[in-house]
Amino acid sequence: MDYKQLFLDNLSNIMDLLSIKSIYDENSVSATAPYGEAVKDALLFMKELAIKDGFTVKEYANKVLTISYVTNIDKHIDVPSHLDVVSVDDKWNSDPFKPIIINDKIYGRGTSDMKIPLMLTYIALKELKKKYPHPNKEIRLVLGTDEERTMEDMHYYYEHSSKPLFAFTPDGNFPMGIGELGALMWTIEEEYDGIIEKLDGGIQCNVVAPNCYVRLKNDTYTNKLKEYISDNKINAKVYEKQGKTIIETLGKAMHSSLCYLGDNAIIQALKIIKDNIDDKYVTNIYDLFSDCYGANFDSKVNGEYNTFFTVNLGRLIIDNNKITAQIDGRYPSNITSKELTRRINNKSLFEIKLAYDDEPTLCNIDDKYVQCLLDTYRKITGDYTNPLVSGSVTYSKVFKHCVSFGPGKLDKPHLAHQANEYMEIDDCIDALRIYYEAMEKLLVEE
């Protein structure tokens, strides 16, 4: 099979899907668009494409779309992916929803996370439909629309459908994410009485904050803060506006599971204030979250598969003397979310509530389906790297008997949730071959 030509033959559909701004939009939520009209547009695009290509489709409460070509068989293997994407910031060099190809790289929001991987499995299934019109089991693509926020979409599907024999999601790295760290979200909603009049930092909980805006209650500290950022060569701006000191910081966005590779603009802003102004609340928040491994609240812990705890202050808002925050944590199996919550509240001036928790998962490496995917990958690539436990949260959390399987490569940058996200065309072609051959084995082998 000419996988390069196969990819190029489907490139226009990939570019069209990338062009849909499928970000959750609270203002357009309805019964027919539970996560907003733009996300619904992406679902309808895939529905119409699948019907045109001769697939059978089924919708689950406008939240999930399944695509398959054999539906009267009680044995199925699911391939869950998501159509929603995270927000964008102003660091993009081009329009993130007008995908472009530069130097054999496709740039656009959702290229790596995860519209292209989704389409690669779709292309593979389309070819399998031609070669195996009457298989004895079903490969079912399961397309969700709210993975980046709550995964309520896939929980709904899982509760209202028959259970698969196995599942894999193309939402990680090769060779395989055989398990995932636990994922939690902490929230703060409290009164605030400090120097800050307004603060708006970050874009969402599971992204390292790329920017932060702060307005202080007066302009007393403007010159002092200007000297501080100049002396310390901090990537920030301080200026006076209408009698108030303004602080603007820029960071580096990164998926929160890799927060140690990012640069949190909220933490930068808090440090500028903490080092120059007496505000016990700012100092406390900074002290809690400035170390992304949790050392500041006695939670620097390691687990099996070289895993460790991470914490990311993804969203912080102060306004009208109230503070709200969302904090993302990823934890190994040798500590619980309850214990972590106890530890952080012992050090916090605010009440920190556990708003979301998904426990760690781990598949058996000797599982026949796991081995099928690994054997396929190793045969094609010659890479015998061991599977990893991922810090990411994917639909594997819902299915449990599920692994993440590519398309990222460990020796290349992790670009999910970042500005100028891209996927290399050669990597797309490599992944397409791996997905086709793996799905073929899952389809025909007992």
C-alpha cells in the first residue's frame, strides 16, 4: 500500500476539519449543541463525510458520533478520539484555524491534538472496509466532543453503548501509553483582601498559563516593580494607567502534564508582587504552586514507571475582592487525591476543594490486545522501547481497558496545547501505516 499517496488523497478533508474552530463555547450551548455550535460543526463534518464514504453512523445525544461499517456483530473494538480543541493565544505566527503547510509540516490548532490522528484512523478504517467487507468483529471509531474539559461526552457514550473488547486512542506517544497518572482538579472560591484589584491569568486548567494581567489598587509600586523586572531580566511589562500599576507577564503554554517544560505566566506575576509587596495571600499562592512537583506542600512523590506528581496553577482570577482558581494535578498510584488534598490544605490560607478526580489506570502488558499493538509497532519501526505511563488524561480513563497509541514520538517536541502546533507529514504517513496494520490485526486475528 502506498501510504504517502493515501495520506495525500485525504489531505483536503484533514485541512477542512482543522479549519473548524471546535472550541467549547458556553454562549452557544443548546440541546443539539451541548458544547457549543463550533464543536457541533466538527461533529456534523465527520458525520457527513462518513455517510458519503459509505459508513454507518450513530449519534449519542449530540455528544458522541460512532463510525463503523459492520453493526450487527456483538464484538467490537473501539478507537476513541476527540474533535474539540483547546483555546489559542496571541503567540501564533498565523491563523490557527487556517491550516497551512510549511516545510512539510501542517500547522494549525488540533494538528497533533488530535484531529490529524483521528483522521488517520478514519483513513485506515476506510481502507479496511474495502479489503474486509464482512469481518467477524467491528472496529468502531468513537468521536467525542468534550475531552479537553470534562469527558462527560465519553462517559455518556460508555454508559449507553455495549462494552468493547478493547480500546485504543491515538492521543499520546508511540510506542504506547499503557497507563495514565491520576488526574485531579482543585478549585478555590474565596474572599480576597490584598493589593490586587484585578488579575486574569491563564486560559484553562490543563494548560500552563501563557499570559497574565494584573492591576493593582494604586500606583505606589510602579517604579519599584519596573526596576525589579529590569534588574532580574523578567519577560514582563509594568506601567501606570489611570492611577493604577499594571503588570503583564508572558509565559510558555504547555500541556499541564508536562508543566515542568512550560513557563507559567501566573507564577511569574505572583513572584513579582511577592518579592516587592507585602500581600500574604499572594505569597501563599506563590509558595504553594511555584514548584510544579508539589514540594512546597510536601507532595514531591515518585511512583512506578518513572512517574511523579505534578501540579499546575492553570487559571487564576481576582476581581471584586474575590479569588477563583483552577489547579491541575497528575499523581502516581502510590498516593491518593485525598491525601494530596489534605496536604495542600494544611499549607493554604484558602480552602482548596477537590472538584474532579480520576484515579490512575494501568493495563497489563501481557494483555493480548496490548501485545498486538506493540508487536505491530515494533515490527514496522524496529523500536523496542518499553511502554510508558502517561501524565496525560485521555479517553483511556473512561474505557479503562484502553491504551494510548501514538502518534507522537518521544524524541520530538510535545506540541499539544501550544502555539504554532504542527504535525510533520512524514510522521503522519508513518502513523497511518502503523494504525492500518494494527487495526487490521485487531480486526482479523482472534
